[in-house]
Amino acid sequence: MTRAHLVNGKVGVEARREWLRGCLEEIYRKYNKRAYVSPDPLEFLYHFTDPKDQEIVGVVCATLAYGRVETIVKKVAQALAPLGKTPRETLLSLSSRDLESMYNGFKHRFHTGQDMARLLWNMKGLILEYDSLGESLRHFLDITKGDLLGGLGHFVDALTKDARGRFLFPDPRKGSASKRLFLYLRWMVRCDEVDPGCWKGLVSPGAILVPLDTHLYSIGRHLGFTKRKSADLRAATEITQAFKEIEPEDPVKYDFCLTRFGINPDFSKEDLFCLLERYS
């Protein structure tokens, strides 16, 4: 298909959308494979089969998911090591003092051992009160009458209580794209070969925003999904809406395979743009 095939008006818009869907589906079928996950903190969730372990591991992985991916993977391994093979059981057995001792000396860029200890302590509190992190989010969604950003804001408040919240999970109610928070949600609510989908039926995949990092922001601008000058909440919303017009029930479907081109050294972003150029 070439630009010459496009026509003005509704038919042209729909034709372009169908062509783009075809391109994205091709990329999804080829690259949305577990074999392409590494290097990525998501790979640590595959070490566990119990969703109640995975949701804890996911928070640790997501909060540390900034910086060079090689460093992220190394630091996630360090942070998870004290929790052993049964993170939930281990966490529930530990005191606040235990956690502070275990994470003394841990550091990942802006994260300190105290931050990690407080985050885990707050997760323990939510689990004791609601039985799981997923059920705690359900509670927060209930009290905000289903408002996702509002519910997530309460969830973030609870996870970061008495901690340096903005270094753990930024609050989406304050305009941040909250990439790491929505990355965590993608892992929890989507279920395919890559995303484990630990929270069945809690949040619809169609309700969440894309985890907007620099790679997806660049792709979104290239495709004309947003003209925003920064990768903020509005840019994430606009890019998600554009994907929703292509895949209404699952607008985050293509996030993993598209961002591989910016993360995996075996993938070339230039090759991706050449592929997408056929549909632009």
C-alpha cells in the first residue's frame, strides 16, 4: 500500500487504520514472544506461578524499571533475593526492622534500601488488610466509583505511605504518565504469551493507558498519535486513544513488541520505522 492509495474523508481514514492494524498485527505475531522478553524486569515474574507472589514481584520490578535495562535487571535480582522462592509467605513473616536490615545498603539510582523496605512493608499492610494487592486496588476503585486514575492514586498513596513516593510510583492524578505504574498494570491485567495477567477480571485491558516510555513516545509521534512536546499523562492518553481506535478492547496490546525495538539490542528502531512507513 502506498500514499497514493489514500483518499480524503472517511474511507481514507478507515483504510489507513486497517493498514496500520495489519502492520501492528504482523509485528505482534512476530515479536510478542516470551523468547524476546530478556532483558526486561518482566522476566522475573515468570519465576513464580502463584499470582499472589507475582503481584508482589511485579511491584518490585516495576518500581525499579528506570535507567539502563542491564542495570535494572541486576538490581531487581538483588531486591528480590531476600524474598526467596515464596515472596508472599516470606514478606508476611518479616517485621519492619527485618526489612530495614535486609535492604540496608541497597541502592538503584534514586532508590535506597530504606525506600525498598518501606515499599515492601506497605505491601504487607495491604495484603493483611485486603488479602492481596489486587483486592486492595479493587477497594480503591470501589471508593472512587470506578475512576481508574483516582483508584490508582489511592493505591499509590498506600504503597508509598511514609516513603519517597515520587521515586517509587508517581501519582497519575498529578499529570505524570506514570509509566512504571501502567507497566505494572499491563502485566497484571493483560494475559498473553508475554503478560501473565495475574488479576483476572479486576480491570479491563481496555481501560488502562500505555506505559509511555521514550521508545513508545517516539513511535507515537512518528505515527501522528500525539503532538505533545513531552511524554506526560496527556500524551499517554492521546496515544492510548489512537491505539484504541485500532484495538478497542486492548489498546496496550502492542506495547511490548513495539518497545522491543528500543530495548533489545538485536532490534533496530530504524527497521521498525521503515516497516511502519508503509502504513503512514
